[in-house]
Amino acid sequence: MNDATRDYVLRHRHDDVRRLALHPSRDSSVDMHVALEQIAAYQTARHKLPSWAGRQNIIYGPRLAMEQCSSELTARYKSELVRRLIYLPTAPLLITPNDQTTNPPNDQTTNPPNDQTTNPPNDQTTLIDLTGGMGVDFSFMAPHFSRAIYVEQQEQLCAIAAHNFAALGLQQVTVCCNDGTELIRRYEGHADVVYLDPARRDDHGQRTYAIANCRPDLLELREVLTAKARWVVAKLSPMLDWRKAITDLGRQHVLELHIVAADNECKELIVVMAAPAPGNGALSEATGGPEDAGCRVVCVNLAEEPADSQTMEFCFVSTTAGAGPLYGGSADELSTMYLYEPNAALMKGGFYGDIARLTDTQQLSADSHLYVSATPRPLFPGRRFRILATAPATKSGIKTLLGNDRRASITVRNFPLTVAELRRKLKVSEGGQHYLFATTLARDQHLLILCDRTSET
């Protein structure tokens, strides 16, 4: 990107890209195609990668690379994950609703890449990122290692990454334009962490989710990767059945699986694998050894403020535990209680009975995935409500609940109608101050629950 194009991008990066395209610069030295691409990418980065957007000398990749790269929230999470692997492989991750403390070294706050000055416990630690892409995950993980190798096949992305790593102040970084699969097969050393984010598109550009259909094929490389690295960290599609993913990758290899949501939207699965032999380090000892242990499953919903993030850990052995405590009272008694909806990561995890036991709540019914308690549970990992009233799921019932103000946010859980169908049937529009849950109690009793968000919970 020449100086004229760079100056144009800086002057117009907050402007409407479509308007700029209709009224291009009169300066012939400005490459408008590059300029418009960079402006559009910057406007995406303001929300997705704010610490990058805060720097004037960052160059962004093409649209597809920007779409596929991790967000800063999830990149910071992976950075903390690999830091724990290096520093404290036995550190428990468990955060219960009554104990929101964690055990990484120092704290949970990660600074922008150029400010990450933490040093590994020895001076010979190596990270290899086999699928570099835009280099977002790499840029947040690399400062924890004495040596970090970025591998990417596309020359354009390699050039952009090299420029950005220098702009971010990353040192001891090697950019390698190569095929990651071939490189790791030939690699003669032993890395501490090998990271990969397999491309989830087929040869025709269509999205794909199955592990074997992504490139590189993690199943095919599993033995090579675990032989060449102390830990293998891989990012997978949030669409995968995580239980099947563990089975496919091999329970003897998978030590941890992280279900990562951001702002209550499930974004990715992260697996941590290692060779199944004794001596994988204290991490495998902490899980009881690969032969007889369950896999750590960490469900996390990330928020911009670390204190607002919600995390719970479970042990997955072979089958999900049975139902937890079920609500046995009447519909009328619910009017004095509190209602909870688990966050997206917990819903993906499916440990519904364990959630009830860990949070000291009751499942409203076995299939509703809503929880209630007589007193507030302020640390429940999800949305928390105070119940105002209940009524049958009928027009007369909704009139009892809402009166003449037929507005509410509606959620359906274990209910025969969709939100749109229920709105049409009850003539309720979106908006207002109330939340309405439509669900089913025991004996197929369809129920509307009127709630209000409360500061008490």
C-alpha cells in the first residue's frame, strides 16, 4: 500500500464505503480497490479487533480473511489458555457460581499484544501456528513464548502478517510461507504448543463443519501433532457435536474441550490434545491419566469486561449425568420465585442436571432447560429474572399478564409454538419492559411466565 493510499484510508476510514466507491479520489496514485478494502476491514475491526483498530499502521487482509479470523475476545481467551498450559498445567479452571475466582498466574487480564511482557518459566518455549491466516490468535499467544513460528500458505497473508507483527511489537517471531501439514511432518524439534484453526470451507468455497472435511485434517494429523508438541490446541466449528468430536479425536488424546461463547453466541470449540503416554506433564496427572479420566469441558461466555464473563467446568466421562433436581410445585407458586436461563455455552454443553446441582436451583422441567429458585442466585451463569406472575398460554392468560400493553420480549423453551407463532396467536408485539417465557411443566401444562430483570439477581 503506497503512501497516498494509506493517507486516503486514514482520512476516510469512518466514512461510508459505498459513498466512497461512487465518488473515488481524484488522485490517480490512490489505489481505490485497496483503499476501500482497508476501510471496510477497519470498520469491522473496530468491533471485532479493537486493539488492532486503535493502531494506524495495521494492514488488514481480504474480506474472507477478516470474516474467518478470531475476534479479540476469543483470541484473548486462547492466549490465557496457552499461558496456563505453560505456567500452571495443573491449575484448576473450575469456577462455581459461589466462587468466581480463577487460578491462572497473576490475573485474568491480557494486555494488547505489544504490551504482553510476561516471560515463560524457561527460556526455550516454542509455539507453532500451522494455519496463520490473519495472525490474530498468533499475535495474542506469541508473547508467552520465547520462539513463535507463524505458518501460512498464502504469500499475501504472510506479507501482511509480517508487517502487522512488527507493528504490534512482537519479537522472536518467524513468518514461514509454507504448507503447515508438510512443515509439521518435517519438523525435527519438539514444540510446547502447536495451534491450528482448520479451514472450514471445501474446494468449492462452501462451508463445512466435520473435522475430516476441514483442512488440514486434524484426524489425519493427530498422531504427528501429538508426537511433535507437548500440547496441541485446535479451534473447531461451534456447529460440531462436541461429544462426537472427542470420540473422533480419541478420548486418549483429548484432555480439555472449551465451548466458547461471546455475548451469548456460541463462537467456537477449542480442544487441547496431548500424546496418550504417561509423562504428558502434570496436566494429564490432574485429570487422572488418559486411560481412566474424563475430559475437562469448560463452558465460557465471554464479555468485554472480564469480570462479566461466566465460566463453569464439567468432567465428561462417557455419558451426561442424569436430570438434576426438578421443580415439583404448582404454577401459582412460581410467582414468588426467580427464573434462570443458561448462557449459550452451557446450552451447547448440555450438562443440564449438573447445572442445577452446582447452582442450587431446580429444573423447571426435564426438557425446558430453565431453572428456578426460591431465593436469588446472583452468580448463575446466564440470564437471571424475577418472576412476576404466571398464566396459561391463552389469550385470556396473556391479558391477565400484560393488560392493555401487549408488548414483551418472548422466549420459548420446550413449547409447541415458535416465537413468531406465539406472537400471532396472542397478539403480542416486540418491545416493552417485560420478558415472557413460554414453556411446559409436568403433565404437559403449557405456561406463560412473566418476568422482570432484577438487580437483586
